[in-house]
Amino acid sequence: MRTFITLLIPCFCLLHWKESVALEQELTAVQESQAQDPPRGDLRTRKKGEDWKTFLGPTQDSKSVETGVISPWPQDGLNVRWTVDSGEGYGAPATSLGRLYHFDRIRNSARLRCLRAETGELLWEFTYACDYADRFGYSGGPRCSPLIDEDRVYLFGPAGMLHCLNAINGELIWKRDTSGDFHVIQNFFGVGSTPVVEDDLLLCVVGGSPAEQQDMPPQLFNEIAGAGSGIVAFDKLTGETRYQSSDELACYASPVVREMGSRRVGLAFLRGGLLGFEPKSGKSIFHFPWRAKVWECVNASNPVIVDDQIFISESYGPGSALLKLNVAGNENSLEVVWSDENKGRNKSLQTHWNTPIHLDGYLYACSGRDANPAELRCVEMTTGQVIWKHDPEIGRSSLLYADGHFVCLGEYGDLLLVKAQPDECEIISQWQPQAADGSPLLRNPAWAAPIPSHGLLYLRGANKLICVELIPE
């Protein structure tokens, strides 16, 4: 498989060389003509709805409070409001105050563009040099989503560069080279865990190693040790290191912070398993080992928290587990409610890079490591029982919940509207946005989660970012 991927790399580069050159010319032209004083204040004209400032939304669970979703969709699909070309990368955009922030890469430059969310008009952009090269031939662009907090936007690039910018005009506030500062050895697919803000802290998955191990070859990755920087908390205003915690190496799930009982708990699904920690201090609460036995594996799906229970899932080996955390008083004990570990091929759920959505006692997600087979599943959370499964033949996919429906984006650019119910998988509408020549408007891989904001839906493929109207104004 690795040889096959290696042979494909030159072909991929040739196919997209002209497109990359055109995008770089666009970048140069924009830099020469960019407005010096972007508009301030709230740019929204669609006042009903919510901003989507963080990865997987305001509550980090891909659930939107917006209502009025068009159902079923018109036969010719939803209204495409605007499209823009996109460079390399897999991260979803973010929105705030009528602005959309899109993080990608053009040849040797990582780029953040700030667009008017309703029209796609460019307001400003910020670039920095990026020489990240993926060891498996995947995109060299960002994996993380922009993170917006008040008047700042944070970027975490594939090579570990962390930037804090002014969200209104794109001016640099501070930056950190986390790979250099914490001696991070590149793992399989670069940096892919979007940070979170907790009060005055910016919590990042870093996962550095001892300086003397920096020259270890990739095939010895399993022998690389941690160095106390699995989680690093930065001062969100200055970039100074406030604490670092855990000898775990990094993976691709983003940290999640929740109230569990009377305690604030941080959760990070890292290379070797799930870490529970105090978000204020970094002090460890628990560590639950959970990873595949093969060295070529990653944990990329965010933990799902419901009351005192934590659900985790991966697709390379053990599958899923439901844990119960006792946080009464000073006692912290972790109980395994159920686990896929010894189920062989009959695992309840194996999520790859998508995060399940919990709704009324059930988990909904795409299960499967590869595009074929990959299927939608509904699983009873408390037991792990698979209630239904359905293969819509759209490859791996991400789900968004809104107004009694799931919007499902497949990796080939297909969109499904699915009724949110445990009875059966009822697909209400299916649509693939198309270019003028009839080809898919969103080129594979469309791995970024769909983003709703103020009635508009933002979708990213390998070549385009598009905006469609999900809820009529």
C-alpha cells in the first residue's frame, strides 16, 4: 500500500501543478492590492443563527441550534451562494460576526483568508512560510480549523507553527514554533489537533520528545518517548507557556473541556489513549490506554461526553469504549461500561476522522477506516448495540445535526439529508453539487466537517470552499 501511495505522488503533483501556480499568482495579486483597513464591527445581515467559532461548533459536538432546515431539498439541490478556490488542507472553516476564516496552503505558504461569510468577498489574508511534507503523500496543508476567541484568531499549522492574529485585520499578535520549542518529532500526518480556549489559556496537543531522539527514523516511531508536553497551555494573550503536562505523544483528536459532576475536566485522546486532566493546572486525573497494536495508527475522533460518561472510538484496532468517571469528592475512578476490544469483527463503531453525534441516548456516525466499506451507524450509547447501519456508497463521511436532521458530507462531495431517528436510516434527500461541466464541485477528499452558520452551510473539498443556503432567510 505504501509503495502504491508513493507511485501516486508524482502523478498527483503533475495534475495539480497548474492549479497551484494559478493559486500562487492569485496570492501575489491579493497581497499587492489588499485593503489596509478592513471593515470593523458586525458584518452580518442574516441575524438569526449562531457563529461557529471552534472546531465542531460552539459546544464541540457538531450540533446546531438553528431551525428551519429545508426538507426535502429541491430536486436540483440547494442554492449555491458562492464558491472560492481552495489550496491544500483538510481543516474546516470558522465563522464570527459575518466573517469566515479559511486556512489552507498555496505551494510553500500557509494562508488564512478572512472572507465575508455571506458573499465570499475577500477582506484580508495572512501568510507564512510552510515546508511541511507528509510522509504518506497526503496533503501538505493545514489539518486544524481556525479558532476564534473574541477579537483573536488562532492557527495551528501542520508543522507546528502556532499563530495568534487580530481577527479584524489579520495583524500578527504572537507566534510560537511548538515543534522547535518542544522537540516534536513529526508523526504520521503532521499536526492535526485544533486547540481550545479555556478562560485565559489556549490548550494545545503538542507531544514533544527528548532532544536526543530528534534524529530517530520514522520506522522507530513506536520507540520515541514523550517529554512532558503532551498537553501545553499557552497564555492566550501573550503566547507564553503556562504549563505542560503528560508524556503522551500527539494525535489528531482535539481537546474537549466539560463540567463532569462538580468538576471541570479536560479530555484529550492522545497517541496512547485518553487523558483526563485539570484544564487550569494540567494535573492528570486519569489515563485510559486505548490504541491499536500496529504502529501505523492514529486516534483522531474527539471524545463524546454525556453527563459522567465518556465515549471514545478509533478505526485501526480496538474500536470503541464507553467509560464512566466517578468525580465525587476527591475520588476519581474510571469504569469501563462496555468495550469493543474483544468483539473481533463485530465492533459497535470504528470512527476514523469523524466524531460521533450523541442524540437522546444514541450515537450516530460513519464507521469504517476506508472508503469501502464505510457506513452510517446508529448505536445505543449505554450498551453499544448497533441499532441500524446503512451504506449510502459515498465513502467516509462527517455528520452535522440541525433541526431534527443530519447533514452528511461524503468524501467524494456528496451531500445527504438524513432524518435524525433511531428507528431506521431514512435518507430524505441526496445531492452532489456540480460544476458547469457536470463534474463534482467538491473534489475528493472532502474530509472537513460541514459548518452551519446563520442559515448558510459551508463545505470544503480538495479544490473548493462553497457556501449553500440550508435555511431560507
